Amino acid sequence: MADTDELIRAYEARLAEIEARLARMEARAGAAPAPAARPAARRGGLRLGVDVGGTFTDLLLLDEGRGRIFTAKVPSTPEDSSKGVLAGIEKICREAGIDPRDIGEVMHGTTVATNTVLTSSGALVGLVVTRGYRDTLQIARSYVPGGLGGWVIWNKPDPLAPLELTIEADERIAADGTVLVPLDEAAIRRDLKALAGKGIEALTISLFNAYANDVHERRIAEIAREVMPGIPVSTGASIMPEMYEYERTETCVVNSYVRPVVAKYIGNLQRELTRRMGDVNLQILRSDGGLASAASAMETPVNLLMSGPAGGVSGALWIAKNAGFSNLLTFDMGGTSTDVALIEDGVARTRRETRVGDVTVRAPSIDVRTVGAGGGSIAYVPELTRALRVGPQSAGAEPGPAAYDKGGTQPTVTDANVVLGYLPSDARLGGDMAIREDLARQAIGTIAEALGKSVEDAAEGVIAIVNENMCGALRLVSVEQGYDPRDFALIGFGGAGPLHANALARLINAWPAIIPPGPGVLCAYGDATTRLRNEASQTFVRRLAETSDAEVGRMLAELEAKAAGDLEAEGVGRAEQETIYQIDIRYHGQGMKLTVDIPPQAFRAEGLAGVARRFDSEHEKLFTFALDAEHELVGLRAVVQGAEKPFIGRDYGSGGDAAEAMIHETRVYVGGEWLKALIYDRARLKAGAVIAGPAIVTEMDSTTLILPGHEGIVDKVGNILIWPLGHDELNRRKAAR
């Protein structure tokens, strides 16, 4: 926590300096002193969720006191995403008619850590290891991505901590935590001074068996702060107090690699928010769907690598839970990519590792799979094959699809939707961006000519291919994990998701297709409604016969107390907290392990025998068999999160008639022919309204397509539930399974 304290002190000192400077400037100008920051208690429950995507930055403002919701969408600013965030805050406050200083909390999903890894733009990292382990990152694991011949073409990436910036410490800790070789402090001080002279920007300390006793890591960190003040220091045991030397070192190195970039971004954003909004509380969405304080996010940014996609899953879970759905396939289609995940019994599936590009770290994240398929995905026809392809290249935010009239000329998925009439030219993205059908037809015309087809048929081909690409991702999180998609509903969101949700539900037979209110800003909704989360873990390798319910229960209770204490320091009282135990377990003699989630009360009732049964059940679901073998514990973990926030939503009434929301007639191209369709204004739809396909439902942040042979029903919380005609029979068959 020393690093955190230093960051906080530095931030507070810098903030005081800025405030003093502003006061002097105002005094010289003869202005009245700036108003004091308002205490959070006076802020009336205004919460702001902000999600930065590749194309758009989405914002959602919750007014708990009055039960109101405001949304906004602005173009992202890839060169500095904070510019888009601040522009969005300005816009949503202006449209809502509120003072930015009335907002008490800002919850932010960010891709800064992810992009830092993907673009190789992180810090120059120095590494300290135990003598004899200098090549830990170079040896790594014997894994080569790709098929059987992947090793032929795969170029192994360079480690994020170069070998020439790796030094060895004379020390050794045993597996049980006893000190075998004391730390040579004079030698490590000398080597750290030499390392500082090489211009490193961050330091990682990862010693052998430090998860059992980190006394040497902590001491080296103290020396490093003396030798190289201002350089952020990360220790393996504080980031990942679990066994497996390579995974712990890689995770800590990645934390150091992104830490200066993330800390600079969050620090700058916090200062600018404070200048504009007073004592606003900035929190960052973690990869596992929980929230972290700004200080915690700056200290352990490795937990933010999947921050962006996690917001969508959290928002989908929140909306669907209030609509009565617990089993969901989530489908978040934006401008650049599509993220999919699976929710079972109201809980999103998570995994204990996070992969970004060629980097894999041992940090918890929601099990999100991503494909390069979005509204901006570029369609093309290779000269060699003359076969239509879509993505993963994207037009992104700049210049964007041709239909956006921002200079883009390449044919994209969005342009295909415009040509087919699915995205009407009179729709306005974000409330103020016009759609140019002529430019879309011109762009799609280039591939139509190459294929020898009409513009409409070429556009329909683009949509069919991108739908299949996304369907493949949905199978990864369902069929390949032992789940039948027919047992799940599909919730589609993101700016482009509602245009494709009906077709995807038909492909995988997952009904209903749910289109939530404000689908284009649902990730921001997830950011605004998620909860603070913390965890504590430790390695514990024992066969079940060698331990007891009492021993394991005592250790889990200690981990719970540690995680709960840290959360309490963030302002979440014990009475507001919820806990889940996670136990890593495997068959004795195997290397592969699974994580079993079990509530504390269930563990007290079932004990380790219940954990073993849950493991066998999960193993059978994933691999179709369970072994009659001894079980072995590998690790223990307590995950603690704050209480759920109340649901905020407008009253959608009852007995709605879709005719009241009809705008005008249009036409859509489906199955090789033009069909008459109706366009509806979603803001005027009430609960109970039934929309017969083909139809288009427009709103500020997205557009929904209902295909022929289907109908959309507005439920009590404003979702549009899309079903095939005759879905009552479908429900009966679903119940029978």
C-alpha cells in the first residue's frame, strides 16, 4: 500500500497547488473565489457512467433522487480519450440541464491499459528476480498460438521486461516461507543504482516463492524507492500472491508496463474532473466487472485490461435481471469489434486469466470473447480469391464509414445496413450525426462491381458474413463450454448490436432477442450501476484428506476479512458487502485446475465435500466426464463487493399500442427483395406494445431491426423482446428441455 499512499499524497499535493494557482489567477482578475467543493452528501445521488469505445464515447447519467436517466454519445478521440470523455460530460450536462458539480460519482470503463499493450507503447520496465531465475520471461511456457504448424510462422514476441534490464538478487525463500538465503542488501542496492542509470520507467520485483513470504520483495522495494525516487515499483506478491513463478512475474511486469501510462491518464482525468466538478469520486471498472478506486486502479492497472468489455456485460446483467432473465448470451457490437459473453443463473462467467494480444496475465476477468466485427468493419474482395471478406480491419472513428460523411470511402458493415434500409438515412447517430445513403451506396458499389452483383445483394452478403463471424464467437462461449444456446436469451446492445440481434438469435436459436433501453450506451449503464469489488487470495496446496473444513474455513474467513477491510476503507460498510468464496481445485496428479464459486453459507453447510461435488459437476460439463480420483486444493480466494445499487428506469406504463409510436413507412431489403416496413420512435413505445416485423425502431443511440416473421414486445422495464411468430410453442419446447 506504500505505492498507493505515495500516489495519493502526490496527487493531493498537486491538486492543492493547482487550486492555489487558480485562486491567485482569479484574485488577479478580480473574480470571486471559486466555490468550495461540495460534500458528496449534498449531491442528490447523481451518478455518471462513461464508456470509451473505438468509435464512440457513451455516457449515461443516473438521477437517483428523481428516477431520471440521461444519455449522450460523442465521437471518441483515440489520440487522447480523456478529450472525448470531457466533451461527453459537457454535452450530457447541457442536455440534462444540470451543473456538472452536482455529479457525485463518475464510473469509467477504459481501454487505456488494453491499448497500451496492443500498441506496445508502455514503460521501459526493469526486473528484479532471484539469482538463477533471470530467464524466467524468456523461457515462459511451451505454448505456440495457432494450429499444429503455428510454430513455423509464429514470431515469439520480446518480453516486456528486457533481459538486459533484468538483475538478480542474492536471496532465497523456501516453499513454506522460511528464509534459506538472507538478502544481500549491499549488492542489490548497487545493482539497482546501475539499473536506474539505464533509464527505466517502472520496476518489477518478482522473487521465487515470494507468495509464501514476501519479506525480501518488500525490502528491495524500500531500497528501490530510495535509489530511484519517482519510479513506480510493483511487487509480485502484492499483485498476485499465488504460486507459478512465470505467471506471477509476467503479471507483475505487465502491471509495471502499463502503470505509468494508466496513472498519467487517470491522474490527469481526475484533476480535470475535480477542476470542473468539485469533489467528484472517480472509480474505474475492473476486468472482472467490479469497480476500483482511482488510486487502486493507478496502483494495479493490470486489473483493467478488459475494463471496456466488462461494462457491457455488467449493464446487460443489470437490465436482464430486472426483466426476469437469468441465463443470457450477451452480444455487444460497436464500431470496431464485437464482444460476447455468457451469463448463467444471473452470474457472468469469469476466468482467472486475461489475454490481450500475445500477453496473458493471471488477473480475473469476465470471460469475454472478441472478434473483429463491428459497424466499421471493412468489406473487400481479394484479387486472388474473388470471395467477399469482412473485417477485421475497421474504418474506426476516423474517417469512419462512408455514410458518416467524414471522409471515409471504404465499404463497411454500417454502409451495408444503410443500403438495405436497416439504418434509415433520416436516423441521426448520437442525436446529431446525419446518415448519407448516397455515399453508402457508392462505397458498397465498389464490391458489388467486383462480385458482379447488385448493390443490394452485395450489401446483404456483407451482413450475412459479419453475422456468421459473430455467431462463431457466440459458439465459443456457449457450445464449446458445454452450454446449449437454446437455453439462453440473447441480449444485443452497442451502437450496432440491435441491427443484428434478430438475425443472430435466429442463427443460434436463442430466444428472445432482448434489446434494452438505450442499447448504444449500455456499457455506460454497466459502469454506472456496477459495484466496488475487491479480493484476497493465497496459494494452498493440499489434498482434501490432508486438511479439514475448519482449517480451510478459517483461512477463507481471514481472506474475507482482508478484502472486506480494504473495501470498507473505500467507504463500503460491512453491512453493505457481499462475499463469494472461490476455491481452485483439481484432481490429484493433474496440472489443470478449475475454480469453484461457493457462497460462505454454502461452504459452512457443505464443506469440502460440497466443493468436490461442484468441481466434478463442472468438470463433467466441460469435458463430459468426471474421475474417481482424489481431489486437491490449489488456491483459496475471497471476493467481496458492495451492495447492489437500486434500479433506475422510467415508467413504461401498460397497454401500449405500437401505432402510437409509428413515424412513417419505409422499405427494407430482405432475402433478395424489397419489403414494406414501418419505422417506430422508441421513446413513444409503452409496455405491452407489439411491433410486427419487418420494422425498424429508432432512438438516439441505436437502431433496432425486427425481421419478417418476427415480432417485438415491449416489457415492463422497456426492453424490446423479439420472438419468432408462434413463440408460445417455442416457449413450451424450451420448458420441456
